[in-house]
Amino acid sequence: MSSLPEITESLTAEELEEIRVQFDAFDQDENGRISVKEIGAILQKLGESVPAYKIRDIISAVDKDKNGTVEFSEFLEMYTNVKSQKVNVGLFKVAEKAYKLQCVNLKSPDEGQQHSYDEPTKVALVEYINKKLENDEDVKAHLPIDKTTNDLFNKVSDGILICKIINLSVPNTVDERALNKGKLNAYVIMENTILALNSARAIGCNVVNIDPQDIVGGVPHLVLDLLWQIVYEGLVSHINLESNPYLLSLLNEGETQDELIALSPEEILIRWVNYHLKRAGSTRLITNLGNDLQNSEIYGILLLQIGPAEAGITQIVSGDPPLVKAKAVLANAARIKCDDFVTPEDVVSGNENLNMAFVANLFHYFPALQPPDEEFENVTETREERTFRNWMNSLGVSPRVYWLYGGLKNGLILLQLLEKVKPGIVNWSKVNRSENLQPRLGWKMKMLENCNYVVELCHQLRFSLVGIGGEDIFNGTKTLVLAIVWQMLRQHVLSALSKLSGSDSKLEDKEIIEWINNKLQVAGKASRISNFKDPSIADAKVVLELVDAIKVESVKWSLVSQGITDEEKLGNARYAVSMARKIGASVYIFTEDILEVKPKMLLTLFASLMAVALKK
């Protein structure tokens, strides 16, 4: 038998990682050995019922030490022998498919449960993907996806389509230079799915309950939820005052601009529909984007209001059956090329998600709003605010945060974040829940009590809170709210890092800087930094060198520019952020943060990379 060093010397790091992925697909109990039972479980998942004695025969063919199990060294030798056509082993044939099942339903906390998913949502997403990516050369082999089967879950399993959809929703999130295309194997597919999940997390998707193996294995309910979240982010990204200041036309009497900003996209769309119903002289109003739209007549009025005169929008006949009216609505929508997401059946059934997507699409292309009567304050979400908001939403806070200040004023989101920063710190019996925070006598005082409790807990965590009180959170005082949220994010990142490093105390900036420079030196890299304000960071080369030091030969240096002009620096930064995500770092910063050397954001980037290295 060849020795392990001899075998590994003949393989690239990529090949070794691929073999390890396939070995781990079998090794359910993670004890470093593959048993008869574990191979049997994989074969069953592949739809094959194989007697135990035949599995023992498979094992004996590669079991050099005859202990009845297959260790990694034996699996490695079997793999290399088959690849070089020295031998044909049954276990290898199973291994070729096994990685797709790694951890799916075998290590899940929901083991034994059957999960359903919404078929209309699947069909809508398939049609959306087929339409939006039909001319993309990179995914020609993936399309068209068959909407009548579960083809979607197979086609997205290599991560490429998911990354493409992320860029449709939030352009330039994924630098496609970091995406593995062409000939794929288990190892590079796993890299793509890691990149996809970390990129989805960066735009605010909640990916707490899904991992790369779920994508590779095509777990329907998890994959569909992820895809819907990604598309949703794109749909709602333009439903705000920054994209459309004329939304101020939707203000109710006595309402402030801040109150409008704090509404969810669904609430704003409901107001938008009612705005056009009122302008059309209708006495009807809707309170939801599902059941209230079932008879299609509201849609009929809306399309007549927003559609260009030359589009030839026709009136809906109120006496027609519901399905006939729904078909007429979509025929009108097709005239203005906005018939995505819903079928007539979806309208009649009141599918709220798909109707929301349909209405959001109409709003995007034909808002048809009048300028507000009064002058308005220009509202622009800063990169820092968006970073914090995406971080919160990716952790699964409820409800989702759409505007940082209005969304935090009752204290509940901040208390959820504190619980994630330090589990067990919140005594929930002291918290006024959401049902007690609705407009009624004393509701503002209960919100303020929550905000004061947030400040009390922040003091326990030794946050710097000079001049900050609960009323500042309640009033949405921007600089002070940002100071609290930043310290929560910092604590969240550094607490995780301290656990990985085995330190009892929180790591400081100086220790992270020392680790970075040491890692670069050991790897033979030229870059060094003095602090997170170091101007040399601006060209992103130090980030790329650190990525390459953590995962050897992962960076394609031919794609890296000299970083002289701002355009070159930005290109390097985009590649660096995606490469950091590809090797497993949870990175929320924007590429411009590197170019402009924003020290707070850079701390989170380097700390996340350090965490990846310590895990490895």
C-alpha cells in the first residue's frame, strides 16, 4: 500500500479537498471511518437497496488493514487508483454521487420530518429565471429549467445560478471572477455554494437554517426559501424614498416622513394601490395583497390608472367569472410587459407572496405618482446603515428591518441582537412584547421601557454609551443609534473570534493586526498593515494576499490589477470581497469601504477572515 504522503504529493490541494468532501459525505458520525451502515444509508438515499454482505465486499476491496471500515488514507488510495484506471471499485461509483447528499437529512435537526414547499412559487421563480437569464452564456447548459418537475433544485445545485440571481437582485454583489465555471467537481461546487450563501447573507437574506450541502443536495424547501428571499430583495429595493421621492404622495394626514419610511414594502404597496383607487374615483380600499385582490377588479382599475394610453389597457367585465377576469388582468399586464410572477390561478387563490411580487413589479415600471404638495427632505441610506441593516436581517431578526431608525425604536430588534451577541443576556419576562406596543394608552412608555432595558444590557457588555439613553433609541437619534448598533456588530464578530482563538477575553484590534501580519509573513506575502486606517489597504492587495495565505493558491493573480487608479482599486476590492466570501468569511462590507479605507468596516472584514483561518 502506498504511504499517505506519497499519495498526497501527487494531488493538488483542489483534488484533496474534492476527495475529502466525498469521504465526509459517507462519514455521518464524523469519526474518520466509513462503516457498512454509513455506506448503506448513502445507497438508500440514492435509491439503491444493497444487502449488507455486498457492502462488506465493497469495503473489503479497499480495506487494507482489514478492520472492517474504510479510513481516509484507504479512501484516498482507492480514489487515486480509480482515477488512474488501475482498478475499478464499487465504492468509487457511489462516491461520485454521494457528495450531493452530504449532511442532507442525515445531520439535520429536522431529521425524519417531511417539508413541503409552495408549488406556485417554484413555478414563478422558474419562469423568472428562464426569462431573465436566457441570454447569459454562462448558464446555457442550465436553461431552460422545466417548471413541471423539480428540475429547479438540480439546476441550482452548483451555485452558479444562485450567484447570477443575486446579481440580478443586487447588482455587483458577486464578482463573477470568483465564481467557478466550466468543468466542475465536488470541491469547486462546494466553493460556489459557499460564495452564494455568504453573498445572500451580505444582501440581508436569512440563511441561518441552510448550509452549502443543502444547496448541493437540492433540499427543496430550503432552496426555494433562499431563492425567494433573494428575488424579494430585488423586488423591494426600489420601494423607498431614495429611489422614488414621489412616494411622499402616500403620506396620510398628520403623518411624518419618518413614519412613512418605517413602513414595510408591503404596507407601502398597499398604500400605492389605494392611492390609485382613490384617484380613479373608486370607494374601494385594500388591506392586503392577497384575498383583497382575488376578484381582479382592483387590478383592472390599477392597470387603467398606471398604464400608458397607447398600451390599449381594456376594462375588466365585473360580471365575468373570477378566472376569466384574472386572465384579462394578465393580458393587460402583458401589454405593458409586466405580467411576471403570477398566473390567473395565483390571483384567484389570493397567493399573497406572488401578488406582492406582481404589484412590486408594476410599481417599479409604472409608479405613476404625482409630486408631493410640500418640499421634502432627501433621504439616502448610507453604506454604513445598509451594512448594519443587512447584518440584522441575515441573523433572522423579526420583523425585518427596512429603515434602521424607525425599525429599532421599540427596542425589540435590538434586544434580539443582544441575545445573539451574548445568548442568555436578555430576561424576556422584563420585555414588553409587540402586542403591547400598538397605539393605545401607554404604548409609547412601554417602548421606552424596552429601549431603557437595551441601554442597561449594553452597559453590562461594557459598551461606550456616553450621553446615550433609551429615549435616543426611541427618538431615532441617528448618530447615537449607529453607535449602539456598531458596538453590537463589533461584539458579535469579536466574541466569535475569541471563542475560536481560545481566548477568555475579547480580542483587540492590535492582536488582530499582529495575526494578519504574521499570517502574511509565514505565507511569504509582501503586504503588511499598521492598523485598519493604513492607506495601503485601499488597493485591496493585502486582503487578497491574506485570502491566498488562508487558502493557498485560491487567488488568480492574473485577474488582479496594479491598483493605481480608483477604478483598478475598486476592481481589486470587488474581487477581494467575493474571494473572502468564497473561502467562508461572512463579509457585509461594500467594496467602496476598502477603497476609502473605512476602519470599522475593515475590522469586520479582517476579523471574519481570521475566523475562517482559525476554523481551518
